Amino acid sequence: MHSELPSRNRRPALKVAAVVALVALVSGCSAEAQRGYLPGYEDGEVTNMTERITSLWVGSWIAALLVGLITWGLILWCVAVYRKRKDDETLPVQLRYHVPLEIMYVILPILMIGVLYYYTARDMSAILDRSEEPDITVQVIGKQWSWDFNYVDEDVYETGVQAQDVGEPGSLERVPTLYLPVGERVEFVLDSRDVIHSFWVPAFLYKLDMIPYKTNYFQIVPEREGVYVGKCAELCGEEHSSMLFNVAVVSREDFDAQMDQLRDKGQTGQLGMEYSREQDLRTASGSRGDEN
């Protein structure tokens, strides 16, 4: 006589799984997402490249889901068809190899990876294309733990200090702001003074590393006016999380007015790579002292 195993109550486990899935979904959504599961905004694309990047992202997920459904379906089919029946003591036919199956195992993954590689390479080539002449050029310099912006054509600059009281109301109003004219082609020139940083504006759906002694470039055309949050996407030290900035996409008139304000403040010329971290820290300390 066998004792019966106690039945499990699966409802708490299902509730826990549902809560975990909900938390994961909520935490994975950025404040920039305004149209369901897709990044971006319903009233227009942020840049000329965000639609291309979104299409690549969605297409990759669809392909992965189809592969998953086929794989799960084959697994379940094998479980159902080849399950061991009651009173069946015979062993299935033992094969050391199956040539058509082995060929399929090799060919299918190569085809799938090749298709994904083709579309990724196609879109990356378009994103990194610099063949067109930019309307304005902005040199972005990363430093521990803030940003400097050289507006090359206007011969003015903006310098930032480390963000303070991150997460408190109004904290993002005190970080440096990068101004861009809407509808005009912008070339970013990315440099770092100290360690590896990464220039990331989540609304642009693209980021690019800033490596010491190596300059990286990319171009975009901002197509939607608004203010977007930017941050460093590469762990660069103890204050990495406070290395924040804003991007303001404005009309050409507002952009020119901002450039005039920088000239009025005496911020003419260009900041160089010799601008030291010690000076940055002294500037940040002075700014905190002024606020107090």
C-alpha cells in the first residue's frame, strides 16, 4: 500500500510568478515610452533613425518568437507522440546519428544568424553613415562625472558639473543641456578626457562609447521638438549614476538665441581635451558653494 503524496497548492506560486512578471514589465519600461510596448511617441519620431531602429527591434523579436514557437511545438509533439505507453516494455530504435537531422541542425542556425546579421549590418551602416554634410557639428566631451559641449560652427561651448541630489524634484534642471535645432542634420564628435564613457539619449534609441584617445562619430536629424534625458551608459566610477544631461530639440530661432546667451556669458571658443578633472571638481565644488 502506497501513501498518497500531498497535493501542492499551485495558486501561491502562480501569484508570485504573476507579480514577478509585472514588476519586470514595469521596471523595463522607460519614461520615454509613450506608445505601448514600442519606444517613442505617438506624435512623431524623435530622430530620422528611431523608426529604423524600432523596426529592427520589433523584427528581431518576431523572428525570435517564431523560432521559439516552432521549437516548443516540436518538443511538445515529441513528448506526446513518443511518450512511453502503459504495458509497453520495448525500447525505441537506437540510432547513433541521423544525417538529414544533423544537416538541418547545421544549416538552419546558419541561415537564421545570417538573416539577422544582414538586417543588423544594413541598419548599422545607415545609422553610422556620415556621407552627408552636417548642418551643425557638436563635440561632446565626457568627463568624471559630467559633460562639456563644444558647438563647433558657432564657436561657443557649454560646460557641466556633476549632478547633485539626483532623484529630487528639480535636479534635472541643474544639469547641462545640449541644444539641437529641429530638422537639421547634426554630427556628434564624441571624446573622453579620462575613462570610457558612453553617450546615451534613450529617446534616440542609440548610444555610442566615448573612448580616451579615440574619437567616435555619428549623425542624426532631430525631428521632434522636446526635452529628453541623457546619461552615461558605461560604468565610469563611483558617481556614474549622476552623470546626467538634457537634450533640448528646439526651433532654429531658439537655438540661435541660446548660442547668443553663451556668447553673452563669455563662453566663446572651444574647450580642449587638456581641461583637467581636478578643475572640473573645483568647479563643481564652487557651484555647490554658490547654491548654499
